[in-house]
Amino acid sequence: MNLTDYVKQVSLEDFGKAFKHTAHWNKRLRSTGGRFFPKDGHLDFNPKIYEEHGLAIFRQIVRHELCHYHLYFEKKGYRHTDQDFKQLLTQVDGLRYAPALPNRQIYKRYHCQTCGMQYFRKRRINTANYRCGKCRGLLVFDGEMTKDVND
């Protein structure tokens, strides 16, 4: 899916106005669905929202960012607290807040050769420099595992 073309389509269908800038995926976004940059007019979107929640929710987030975009260039109140923004957002059925994403963390798993004690670390460690805290045995890297932090 070409993101800029999709945003242009949503802008024409839902706002009746043209989107003249570019849209980008930004995988570094964590808790937000998207961002509008007034300096150059481009939009950033969180690909995880699209992957986790589907096209219907993602379209509502695109509408939200397009509200910022169109109001800014019309020289109206484009910030979240402005009345113009709130009214336009309800007219086009945009989301006020991005839905929560599962907070996943990747852990490195180690175990002791002697006593079997397990260790989970966010960063990889050099097993030549570290030993088991229980019996001073050698540590062995078992691999990575993904764990939901919210659970």
C-alpha cells in the first residue's frame, strides 16, 4: 500500500480537500498513531497501529492527522485543545486518542550449566565475563523471547 496515495484518497473522500505533501511510516513511534509536522507539512504514521488494529482504525487515525493538516493550512485552531479541531474531528469521525498497543519486550534468555538457574536480560551479555550469581557456574545463551509487559 502506497501510504501517500492512501492519505490523498482519504483526504479527498472525507474532507473534500487535497493533500499536497507526503506521508511516511515511522516505526519509532510508540504510543501515538501519527504526527503532523507544520514546518514542512508531512505526516508520519505508526505502522504497528495498522498491523495490530486493521484498516478501519488506521483510517480514523489518518483522519485525525488530516484534521491537524487542513486546519493548519486554513490558519484555524489545529491543536488538540482548539474548538475548531474538536469540531472537525467529530464531523469526520476521527479518533481522539490512538488505541493501546501491546507493549512487547524482547529478552535474552540464559541458564547456568551447573545449577540450571535462568536469567532474563534486555541486553546481550558476554558469557565469558559473567557467571551465575548462585553457584558461580558458566552461563549459556538460550536465545531470545518476546514477552508482553502489560500482562
